[in-house]
Amino acid sequence: MNETMFFSPLRLFELEALIEKSVKKVISQQTTGHTVTADRLMTIKEAAAFIKLSPTTVYNLVMKRQIPFMKNRQRLYFSEKQLRDWIEAGRVKTGEEIRQEADQSTVR
């Protein structure tokens, strides 16, 4: 029998918990039909390119706390998922959507 051994900085219970969490996540995705894309952390330059703004503008948004960010050891990080959600939160409804909502509210 050929057994492969590896060494991990995690303790056995931490490794078991990580495996259990991963399995539950996969099972949850299969039962709900949703797939979760991996989130990516970005630097200020990467985030600026992603949202098509200058790094200076992104710094200004951070100073005003108008954009989601993380800070660790005086470095700024941005989550791709959080930036995508932030952009989508600013979506403006179309005229047709506004008319449909108005029609629905008058029917009630």
C-alpha cells in the first residue's frame, strides 16, 4: 500500500474543520443551484483599473468612506465581490421599471 504523507501548519482539528466547512459549502451550492465565484483581493491600482477610475479618485473615495475597503498594516485592499456589489447598488432604474412599479402600487 502506497501512502503519501504531508506536513501542514494546521493542527488536525483545524484541518478537519476546514474540510468539513468546504464539504458543506459544496453541498449547499449543489442543493441551491448557486455557484460561488472565488473572491479576489486587489491593491489600489488593481481596484482602480477594475472600476475604471484613477487611483487618486479611489483614494478620495476611501477617505470619504464611500467605497468598501480593508486596511491592514497601512495597506489598502479591495474585494472584487464587494466592489461589484457596490457598483450594482448604484444601478438606476429604467423608465419602464419605474412605470411598472407605479402601475403595481396603484393596483393595490
